[in-house]
Amino acid sequence: MNILKRIKSVNTNEKLNLNNNFILGKDETLSPKFTTIFGSNYSVNIYYLKINSPELNLEKNSININLPMNYRKNNNQQLLNVILLKMYKKIAEAEIENIMEKARHIFGFAPENYEVKKINNSLAFCNTDLQSIIINPYIAMYSKDIIEYIVFHEFCHLKYKNHSKKFYEMLKKYKPNYETIAKKIPNLKY
């Protein structure tokens, strides 16, 4: 085979040889192809390599997920969803910890407990009876300003259960631009 044809076929099939880990190819069947972290877009690339367990590498504009070659014949959509959820959870936990600490100092109080946990149809939830806050890990898809706003919003619920006038007065005191930020996340519950 002509070397030029070999290079062309390798590029066409997206087969590469990196660090002696043969990549079988890029999996184009799984979704999402793109996602966001802190409001920035990332491509999601799935490769099959000679490795023992799944790996995730977060790079400048891409999330590269490497799967063992023996996974290539499986339907890996559910696995991809789990891997991305774990990634978002780790990112959210680190970011939420920083914002919680900031909110504790600003508000002068804190919830009894908070956790980062997947919840349906909402980015966050405050249980006023238990004085706890639950944050959806997918919150890490949004900008840090939006994340801070949502945490502050839930802090206000620790004092005011409903969206009363006093609730919004408190929110405005600690997040004066909350209305502008809230417009960036339409159709979402928090």
C-alpha cells in the first residue's frame, strides 16, 4: 500500500497511535457531542484505547473520554452519561464549597447541611424544614456568576420559604444584579 494512501486512510478513519496506546477509533454514535462547563463550550470525544478502565481528560476546549477497547461493541451511552455526571459532580462540589464559604460570611448563617446530588427539573432545592440545600451537579454547566446567584437564592430560602417581598429584598441586598442573572436561566426551577 502506498504510504500516502495509508496516511489518508488513517486520517479518514481517525485512527492514531499515541503513547503506544493504540486508539481503535473515535466513537461518533454517542451524545452529547458538545457540552458546557462554567458557560464555556467543550467538545466531547470518546476514544477506545488499550487501557484497563475509563479515563476522562479535560483539555482546553475538549473533554476526551478514553474507554478500554473491550467496551467498543457495547452501547456505551449510559456509561457516557455516568462519566459526565461524575465529572460535573466533582466540578460542582469544588465550586459550591467556595461559594458556600463566601455565602456563610456574607449572610452570617449557613444551612445545617448541603449536598451536590442529581435532582430532576431543578438546579437547586432548599428544604426549609431540615435547613438543607441540595445542588444539582449539572449546575457546573453554567457560569460562575449564575452558580453563585442560585446558591444565594437558596440561602434566602433558609430565611423565607416563599418568594415573598422580603425574600426578594434579601436577595437584592446580597445579589443586587439578580434580575439580570435570572434572565439568563429561563425555564429552570431553583
